[in-house]
Amino acid sequence: MPEKFPRLFSPLQIRGHTLRNRIVFGAHTANMAVDGLPTERHVAYYAERAIGGAGMIVVEPMPVHAAAVLTQRNFRHCDDTVIPHFARLVRAIKENGAVAIQQLYHVGAHGDSDNSFHPHWSPSGLPSYHDSDGSHPMTEAEIWETIDGFVQAARRCREAGFDGVEVWAAYLGMVDQFWTPWSNRREDQWGGSLENRTRMSREILFRIRETCGPDFIIGLAVSDEPDVKAALQRHELAEIVKLHDELGLMDYVTCGSGGYLDFYKLMPTFIYPEKLGADLAACLKKVVRNSAVIAESHIRTPENAETVLGEGACDLVSIVRGQIADPHLARKAGEGRPEDIRGCISCNQMCWGRRSRDYWISCLINPSAGREFEWKGDRFTKTPSPKRVFVIGGGPAGLEAARVAAERGHRVVLSEAGTRLGGNFLLAGLQPRRAQILDLLAWYERQLEKLGVDVRLNSYVEADDIDPSQVDVVIVATGSYSPETGFQKALPTIAAMPGLDKGGVFTVEAVMARQARPGKHVLLLDEGGGWRGCGTAWKLAEDGHQVTIVTPDPFVGKELQRTAADVPMRQALKKLGVQWITEVSIAEWHGNGATVLDHNTGDRNFVEADSLVTATTNHPMDWLMPGLLELGVPARQIGDCAAPRQAPYAFYEGRKAGLEI
């Protein structure tokens, strides 16, 4: 047992099934199904986490009824023909040492008619909080039809080889819509008293046990929204969970955070505190006697997991995004080398950010996530013919290319013009609440040192500095820069912003690198709608500046909406006194303020400011390639120097380049 994590790596028995450790890869919508069935992408995705050492894997939610479908790539269990397809998935998990559970769910009022083409069902006909649709109050027959949907789905899971199922009663889905007086206003046997409101869940769990047998694990997933008056309060949820535990209806309970009424805590970004779900777990741990308690929600690291277990808050810990970011988190922690774990940075960009747009999920810092069937996850095949690889640029693309090439046995030199590795990603890590990025860069430094990569800082390279006889491959990852023209996409015919010669104009990169000294009143032009502008505004406000954001978008942080970060980010900015003007561009800078053009009315207004900070589209630093091609050196561009984009594509192209050498 590892000395650092004695509790985390102690085994646990549930219903006769032995979990090799206390680490759960919890349920989340990977969104990889085709025609409702698991794919090669799915099988490899879950197998990689089992190979990586997870003790139990809870496979993503399966809708139990047509009304429950929420995404294009949801699983389906329409009839028994699906069983062999799921059996393949189960084998991939169990053959690699993990206990396999399938989550079953129904979203109730919050369905998606675009995918289900089915009316939404709910206890009392309340509106959806997923879209603008409504629902209708369920009939007695529809309630029993839904209960049977859970039971038949569980039976098929049993026949496919799953060790158990987890019934989803979280986030104000169907089951906890029945539990909650606000959403359950029925006056029949399904509403009113605690006994009536829990009748559906009790019937589901009882009938699953009756159908699937005594050795079948049954879990219950719950969450709370303590800041929302309409939702179940924690003491009410504890009473409900205690009832199910006393009746012997469940073997474990998973404790998450947030829901459809407090959506942003459902998959908390770095804005929220670590171990967000631990408090609910600790509360429920006090009331259950027969069930294991799983803590979930923003528990990213084995250190945090060990702490939560040590405090007696839970029996198991679900680490989801942490194992998306590093599928071998459990194995590395178990081997006593947590420093080798690539820690999740809680950005949500490629997990929830892709799921929210109905794509299959991946990971910003682990581009193999979702591509395990093509790229073999984080396990790299050694090359039979090592090459001399010269990587120019130490940002995300260059770091990942150098690391992967070295993992595969190539001899790698990494040249970085700056004093530190990270490029513009380093500047992002200096924004408030984003220190996890700095942790990631420190991880790269450790890995490159272990792999013997020759890292050269303060090393500016021109094409004629490279001796073609000394290198086999050059990877150019020189990044991008902010132009000083102030060009705005919303004003395409104006090549340069009038008035820049008046001074006091800085790029966000200059501000974050402390190369600029903006005045007290700062106007920040944000055309991107992401952390580049919003995070810099946050930093300036924390440093005591009075900040006004101007943006052509209809709201501040438009691109953060997909990552469930926009609302908490705006709340944080408001607390700091940041103001904003939306659907505008800057017509002219005057040195003491700007003329702002309203896109809706055409009106022009003067806004006072001492300084202007710009977050506009970057330009590629692509001038090395022509010279390299003239020298005849095999070279390729990756990351922002190929085309300025968001960080995920730099990591992706770095991984791809390292694999293809």
C-alpha cells in the first residue's frame, strides 16, 4: 500500500465485488455513441481508465425512456439487441481490473425535443431548465412506464455483464423532481408526503433488486443546490437518502454538486473551491449505515482524495476530470509518483465545452482523450529509428511535441526565446484563480528533465542558425502575437484603430507580462469573449484598476458560456466593480477615453479612460518556415504559428506531431 495514500489504496467490498482501491471514474456523458450503441471510441476510452488503475468505473448515463434522451450520442436500450454491444464495453473494463457500473437516468422536464422528438414528462408539468420547452404532468401509466424503463435497462445491463447500476437522482432530474416539493405538486399517491414523493425511487430500486438479484450493485447518485430555495435543502436530501439506506435499497450513494437550477456548480471550473462535493458527502455519511458514500465534484487530485477519505467524509472518491486529463492517475499515485500525474486544470474547454455543443468529449491538456482507439492513450510506442528533433518554441504545442517525441525515444532539443517555458499559456496562468496552469507547466518541466530533453531558454533561433546536417526534423511552435493596429473584426473596413498614436494603448499580453503600466481607469476591448480578455480584466480589477469592458458580443464572456464559466465569471467581475458595455466597438481612441460605436443604433458615445487594453485576434509568428524550406530542412508548423486558435489545438497538434515523427 502506498505510504502517501494509505486510505485511497485500501480495497473495499460492495455486494461481494472487491474494488482494488477507492478511486472511482464517475459517470459523465462522453457522447461517443453511434445509433445509441457504444463504439470503438467508447471501448478504448473506458479501457484506458481501467488500465490506468481506477477501482470502479461508472459508465455514462443511459436514458431509460425515449422522453429521457438529452444528446445525439446518448446510449439507447430500446430492446435486447443492444446487449452484445454493451458486453464488449463491459469486458474492456473488467478485463483490466475495474468494477463496471452503468448509470441509468431520466431528465424529466429537462429533455431535448430536438433529439428525442418526444414530449417532456415531469411530476407536475413544470418548464424545462434545459431549453424553452414545457412538460406535461405524468399520468399513472406514464409513471409506471418510466419505472419499468429503469428496471428493463438494469436487466439488460446485468445480462451484458455489468456489476451493477447507478440510478440517477441528481441535478433535479426525474427522480429528484418527484422528491422535491417545488417540482412535485401532485395530490395523489406520488406527491405530498415524504412516503409519496419517494415512492417512484423506492419502486425503481426495489424492482431492480428483485429483477437483477442479490449480488448486483445498486447505487444512487444525488446532488444538492443549497443556495437555491426551490431545490431540496441538505437536511431534506439527507432524510431521503437515510430512508433508502434504512430500507436496504442501495449499496452506495454518489454525492455531487449543482443541478439545473444552479448549473455552474454541476461541473465546477477553477473559479470554485476544491473538494466542492465533500460537504454533502460528509453530511450523508452521518446518516447512512448500510451504504458506501462516494464524494464527487472538483476533487482533482489523489492528495485531495486522501484528505477527504481521511476526514471520514466518504468511503470512495470519484475523480472524473482528473482521470480524463490523466487516465493513469490511479496507477501513478499507487506507484508513489503523484508528481508524474498531469493534473486537470478545471477549464472545461474540451470536456463540458464539447459536450455542451453535442460533440464527443476530449481534454485540453490530454488530446488523446476520446482518441485512445487511434492514439493508444498515454502509452507511446518506442520508435525503431530515433531521430534528432529540434523544437522551436516552448508554448503548449512545442512542450507537448517535445515530450511525446522524447517519450518515443527521439533525441530532442527544445529552444525557447523567453526566460520561462509556457509562452502565452504562462500568461494565462498568471490570471486570477488559474494557478493550475502553472502547475501544469511545472509538470512539463519535470517530464522533460526526466526524459532528457535538452531545454534551452533565452535562445532565439533564426532559420540560418540551424545546421541541416545536425537535425532530422524541425518542429516550429513559435506561437502568435498581438498586432498593434487595434484592428476589430466588427469594423472590417478599418485597418487600424484611429488614435493609437495618442498613447496609453496596450495588449493583454503586455499587461499580463507586466510590460505595461495602465492608468487607474482602464477600457478593455474584448473581441474574443474568452479568458484572454475577461481574465485580464479580473487581474486589473484585483490590482485596483477601475475597469470597463467593451465588446461587440451581446454579453461579456460569450465564449465561456460553453464551459459553464460565464456566469460565475461575470459575478466575480461585478463584485470587483468591473463594468461593461456590450454590442459596441471602439471607433476612435483619444488618449483620455474612446468614442464607442453602438452596433444596434449607430450612436457614438465618449467613454472616459486613462488606458486602453486590447484583446483582439492574434497574428501567427510564421516567418521561420520560408527560410527552413530554403535550407531543405524537414519542418512543420504547429499551434498558433500555423493559425492562432485556442489552447486545445496547440496541445493536439503537439501530440500529433510527436506521434508522427
